[in-house]
Amino acid sequence: MTEAITHRRVLDIALPIVISNATIPILGAVDTAVVGQLGAAAPIGAVGIGAVILSSVYWIFSFLRMGTTGM
């Protein structure tokens, strides 16, 4: 039998996706804060480049994450 579509059911599916989407900017901010303690510009630049690459790969494959979260 099919479950009725309720606000609670939609929230149960959407909330993990929202939390997952929030982790990438938080990861970049934490990486920058930790590497910023080194006191040099080159490591912060490397974190910036790495964050762009990670973010690109993350969003390219986001269809898998979003498509399977509700299963």
C-alpha cells in the first residue's frame, strides 16, 4: 500500500539533503580557518583551489546523493 504524501514525509526526505548541502561550505570555512593559523598565504591559496575542486566534484555527483537519499 502506498503511503500518503504528508508534510512530515516530505520533511523526512528533504532534511538530510539540506544538511548534506550545508556541509560543503562549512568544510571550506573550517579548512580555511585551520590553515589560516599557519600564517602564510600559499597554504590558504592551496585550500581555495582545493575547495573549488572538491565543490565541483561534489556538485557534479550530487544527483546520486539526492536521488538515493529518499530510498
